[in-house]
Amino acid sequence: MRDDFAINQVGGLACVYLSMTEHLQLDCFIRNYIKTRNLHSVEDIDRILRATLQHYPGQPPVMVNEVNAWIDKTLGYRTAHPDFAQLEDL
């Protein structure tokens, strides 16, 4: 890991990293997660995600793919591709 990345990281889950130099603030990450999982209709989803993220076991820097996978596994959500209808599990 580069020294400047380790030194200049934002602590906790105040942000989620997209790359070594780009990150999303937590509010933006949550909005993006809700959009990519098509969770707009889930009541109180913002609060659910914030409460769940308080228990994230990883240490900063936190990469977006790691957090997405952990939330998906913890809450059972899946990504929703905008060009394809949701398929039912058989």
C-alpha cells in the first residue's frame, strides 16, 4: 500500500474508497447502494443501512466492493441491473 494512502485516509466509515485516490462520503455511498440495489421502496432503508454499517468489521481504508459484498451478505440484497428485469430464483 502506498504511504500517502495509509496516511491520508478518512477514518471509520465516514467514506468508502472507489480507488486509491477517490472516495465517496457515506451519504453518497448509501444513496448509490440504494439505487444499485433498487431499494427505494424499502421502508426506512437509509436508517437500516446506517445501523448495519455501524457493525462493519473491516478497518479503514474500506473499499466499495468489500462494503457492498458485506452488506449484500448481511442483509440479503442483490444488485439490480437497470437493463434487465429481476429474475426469480428457481
